[in-house]
Amino acid sequence: MADAYISGIGFHPFGRFPEKTLKQIAAEAALAALENANLDADGIDAAICANAYAGLLNGQESIRGQTWLRAIGVGAIPIINVENACAGGGSALHLATMAVRAGAYERILVVGAEKMFLGDNARTLAALATSSDIEVTEGVGMQFAALDAIRVKEVMHDEGLDEESLVWVSAKNHANGALNPNAHFRKGLGADAIRESRMIAAPIRLFMCSAISDGAAALVVSREPGRQGVRVRASALASAPVRARQGADSTAVRAARKAYDEAGLRPTDLDFAEVHDAVAPLEFYYYRALGLCAPGSLSRFIAERGSARDGAFPVNPSGGLTSRGHPVGASGIAQIAELVMQIRGEAGARQLARARRGIALNAGGWIGEDPAVNAVHILEAA
Amino acid sequence: MTTAGPDLRVKSNAHVFLLEGEGVGAPGLRATCCRICGAYSLGRVMACSFCLSRELDSCAAGQKGEIIEYAMSDHPAGGFAAPYAIAMVRTSEGLTLISPLVGNPSLFARGAPLHFVLVDRDEAGVTFAYAAGDQAA
């Protein structure tokens, strides 16, 4: 089986762009990725496009990717649309990686985009809530912030963490995001501002949460490394287990295990990570799932600032979803783009000292007791 | 002597819970019981979550449970006015679900016993929730 490389990356900044359509936002990122890979619209032989809510929020169903890419002159080639909630981006990359490795395509454009800011937060939050099993969650006050609060409280209880650890990790991500020109929030909110922000669902406060954002990110996945290619060392996907029969390992643990097994690597072989901090303290959940620290040692890892940019194992140097923002279909692609920038040495002021090999975990939806989907990728210098 | 008829109230969720008269053992959570292994699965399933058998019966479940963990939401959602409590609940049959909590918040805690209740929510119809304690007063 051949290798797959990321030979191009592109962004439309994350933020609020009421004057732009989803098509414009997606197309800008797609053009940037093609340019970064030194390609034009005829240089790809397939495209895979990730989006979650364009139907509910923007009225565009079904052929979203085709509409985006027509705006940049792309047609005729296979264009596949992927919906996997917030893990749509990681899922799209998984499909592209498999297809390139199998030799089915030479170069695949992967685009993730979302336009979520409508000036009606209740409508956007209602759309987000549909990324759960609505037969079970409709009419029960389901909201992801409250669910995330429950998950964070579980980790706090298991690991003996206090609320200051939540403040610290949120401030870390905001400080990193302040150095990211594509981030939604670049003010570098400090601990005091986070601590004093209003409660959303205790212990989660407003400035610990990712925002409703517009934005897009894109990649070119290719058989050849190209000018500055980064190799996809592992690409793994898992769904929420039917715990009754399949055991208690979470979606994240399963996806991470598959990725490590595929790559023949262990956590100690990696240098940094981008994880799905829909609320910043959820990072702690993923430190354990990815094996960055053993159960029971999380408080020491946090006390030692292990996941800071200058720590033993930096996590979310981009600012994470907390600061970069969370246009749902784009977030997983943006994580990969950050890995690529770090590995290439192109991350500017937030460049890590050691970034030869990184891991990204993209989570989406909820079903049963787990996120419905986790996509885990390991990337390394080619 | 009058006989109680079926509960004709409009439900906020058509799938996850049963009103009196809608199934054996109702009101309670809608569940599927396996005739082969005896296990319960939440909602309508086509194969047992434990043994994959297709020999299934619809049933009501979840009259009792406990809090796995909960959160107090200060943000309204889904027709629920803030503040309100929402929890991961494990029922006595081993079912796990997200549910609103009602009653005295000082009684909400990890492992606290719960019992199933129906809650009238005016225009939103009737919904289910869990209340602290082993049984209704």
C-alpha cells in the first residue's frame, strides 16, 4: 500500500463573517490549499467535503461540496460529501487517506467548512443538539455544554483536579490562539477573565467554551510528498461502542489504539497533539485517552504544565477549538493543518521547539455514553 | 368506582418514554427486553444489545436509577429555562441515558438514588425526568 501525504493546506480564517456565504468561505480555503500544493483546479482527481449543518442553518442540502468547488472551477471529478458531526473533517481525511493509499486517486482535495453564526444562537445550538440520537435526547434539555460539564466533572473526580486546572488550560489555549492569525479569538484571555466569565454549566464558564464560528480549512492529500509533504503515518476512525456487548473502552481509546497500532508507535514517540477541546477542560479527557499520561497522574501533568507550548508534550498549540473557534465541519481539518504547519516549521510565533511527529483527535456527536465518532491521525515529517 | 384510562397527554419526545397505557409496566422509559438473555436495551432496537438476538419484547423500564454525574445548566436549551439540572443516569436495569433532574438540587450527587417521574411542561407537553430518592412521596 502506498503512503499518503499532506502536500497542501489552506484556511479561511475562523470567526464571524455575516457578509460571506458558506460557498465563499469554503472556496477561499480550497483555493489556498491548491495554491499551497502548487496546483490549480485541474490538478486534483477527487474531492471530499465535510460539513454538518448547512442543511439546518443555511438551507443547502446534499450537494454542498459540489456547490463550493464549482465556485473555483472544479467539476466532473468525484466529489463526496461527508457528515459526521464535529468529526466530519477527520472522517473526510480518513477517506481521502484510504483512497490515496489504495491507489484509487493521485491527489484528493479535502475541504471542511461551516457557517454557523446567524445572529440566532438558540437556532445554532438546537442544530448542534441534533448530533445526538434525537429519539433519545429530543425534549430532554440536551445541550453539549452541559454534557461536556458532566464529562469534565467525571475527570475532575477521578483525577482529583480543582477548578483552577480548568482555568489554566483555558488560559493556555487562549494564549496560543492569540498567536494564530486564523483564530476566532486572539485577545489572549487571561486567567482572571476566564475565572470571572459567566457560568454556562458548572464548572464550565463562558471563556472555557469554543465559540459559534464560521470558517473553513482544506488539505491536499496526495501520493507524492510534493514540495513540503508531511506523511500520514496513521488514520483511524471509531464509533461509540455498544458498551453492553463491546466493553467499556471509549470511542477515543479505541480510535487512538487503532492509530498507534497502525503506526507501530507509542505516545512517547510523538511530540505534540491537537485534540477536540469543545470546552477547554475536555483536553484532560483526551490526555488520558491518547495515553499522554497514565490514569492517576493527570494532576501532576497539569501542575507541571506539561501541555503548555514549552511543556513536555504541548497540546493545542493552535489555540484549540476554544480559541481558534469551532466551525464544525472545518475543525478536524484545521487540526491537521496545524500539525502540518508545526512539522514544516511554518507555525510562526507559536512554533514548537520539537515537532517532528504529531497526533490529532477529532470528536463528533454523542450516542449512548460516548462521542459518536472519533478520528485520530498521526502525521510526521516525510 | 372509576377506572383510570390511558394517559392522553402530548409527549415532548415520542420515542424514549411511555405514558400509562402505552405498554406493560408504563409509565417509564421505552425499552426492549430480550427473551433470550433477559437484558434491557434503551428505546426501540432490532437486535439485543447484549446477545444480538431478534427475540425481543417492548417494555417499560427505568423506574429507578442513580446519578452517574450531573451538571446545573445556566443556559436555556430545548425549551428548558435556566437554571436546570441534567444528568447521566444509570437505571436499575443498566440502561444509561441523559435526563433532566427535578426536585431539590441539594440532593443531586454522584451515586444518588433516583426515581422516574413525569413532568407537565404546559405547551411543551409532558416530559420525563428523574427525581432524587428511591420513590415518589
